[in-house]
Amino acid sequence: MVTIRELIAARGVAWNLTLLAGEPALDNAISIPRIQKPGLAFAGYLPQIHPERVQVVGNTELGYLRTLAPADARQAVARVCRQRIACFVVTNGAAPPTYLVELAARHKVPLLATTLSSSELIRSITTWLEERLAPHGLLHGVLVEVHGLGVLLFGKSGIGKSEAALDLVSRGHRVVADDVVEVRRTAAGRVMGCGAELIRHHMEIRGLGIINVQDLFGILATLREKEVQLAAEMIEWSSDEVADRLGLEDETHEILGVRVPKVRIPIRPGRSVATLIEVAARNHVLKGLGRHTAREFAARLDDEIARRRGIVMVTNRPPDDRRRVRGAAGRRGRTDERSR
């Protein structure tokens, strides 16, 4: 939920918003990012209005109100004001009618004005509200960009997530967030991640303390925000655990209700974790292009096993049966040649 007061504080200057009436109601809530134009509602069709939405009044709506008798115009505006709307915004730098200002103040509906066109304001405010109203949360992990892919490194504390991310940065990749990753789900069903404002571009490395990645490696070593496209779980190596040796089954990790592809990376001394993460990212991109290496290898292996079983079955037959099989194969070959 976003209030009109928060909207003005965040975007009032950028959108040139001016408050004309309804100051006591600045805590009215905006709960839906969709914007409405109340033309049909002014004409009497009130079911078109949904509570807690921004109502944009442009030249079309003002022109329609001017066609009405003064009493009818006041009544049309009053009907809309009683529908629990979030606010009115008059666009194009137009001067609102006096009765619109009076009724907005009486019904405690904030009335704003802007020099932006209706289409420009609707586009801007919708984008801003979708970001502010999107489901969001905090994750313990590290978000890095590897070969253009957003990879979330997660696992228990002290397993080496930050060290792996630092190794990746030294190889030319970029870090988005360390330790705390702020995630939000967009309307398109994507999960976007960024670093907390206070610790952005900073990493904690055991033995070194807090470092500033941007100062050490340059501005190109950091990224403000990135979509989480692959989750890499870093786990301790255990001989008791049965690891996936082929990678035939694809796993997923749920973030804010969105399933993200996941890989498990067992950690033990001597393994280059950064290299494994790079290969995992490349392999994920390859899968997106329709190439699943593990499944292709398994299919070729099954075909070879089936072929060898067929040879064994033939050689184990009696000599007469083997001659008949070879003769039938020869006839099939000649028939194929004639058909070609």
C-alpha cells in the first residue's frame, strides 16, 4: 500500500505535482497500480470506478463536464468523490473547475495537478506503483551477474558465498548484493534482486573485513539490480549424501511464489567454486537454447545399449537362425538401395 503523501514525496518534483485541495486526506491509500480515467463515472456509470485507485482527469473528462449544466456537473463529480477513490490528478496543466476543487476538499479527496500529459502520467505512475506495490522480501545470500545471468548464491552462514562472489568479480563478473538481497516479484512473474541501500556495493570477507567492491574493482564490477534467473545452493560435501552425477532432473527454488531453476554445488577444499558457478551459468543458458547435455548423453547411451543388446541376441542364436537374420538384413539393404 502507498499513500498519496508518499507519492508526492517520492515523485512530486519529477512529475511536477501540485496539491490543490484535500490536504487532510493525504494518507488515502493506493492499493492497485492500475490507473483509471473517470469519464464513464462522470456520465453516471459508477461500477467503472474501483476504490483506492488514482483517477486521472484529462482534457476529455474536463471537456465532458463543460457540456453539462453547472448543477449536473457538480452532481457528477460528487458521485465519484463518494466512491472511496485515492485522488484526482488533473493533467496537461489545465485549470480544474472551481466546483471540482470545492467538492474534493469537502469529500476529503486529494486533488493534484500536473503539467504532464495524461498518457505520460499514466505510464510513469503505473510503472512506479508496480514497483512499489510488488510483493517483496529479504533473502540471505549473494546475488551476482555471471555471463549476463543473475545467479543467487545461498547456503548456510560461513560456507563461502562472499568469497565465491569475490572470485567471480576478479574474473570480470559483477556483484549485485552481498549478505542481504532485497527481492521483489514483478507483474510479469519475474524476481528482481538488489542490494540494501545502506550496504550497497559492500562485502564482508572473513579475515579482511568490510570492503567496497566498486572502489576496489571499479564501477563496472557492480550492478544495482538484476533478475534472479538461477539459484545455486552451496552445500557441504558429504560422502553419505547421494549427489546427482548426471544432472538429468532439473530442480527449482521458490522465491516469492516464483519457481527459479536451481543447482546444488557441493563445497570441499580444492574445488574451484567460481569455475563451477561459471559452468552452471553457461549450462543454464545452453538449456534455454534447447540443448540439455545430460539428457542428450543419456539418450545416446540408451541407444548404444539397445544396439549392443541386439548384437548379443543375434550372436547367441543357432547358426541357421544367424544366417537367416543376416540374409534378411541383406535383403532389406538391397531394397533400400533400389528405393533410393
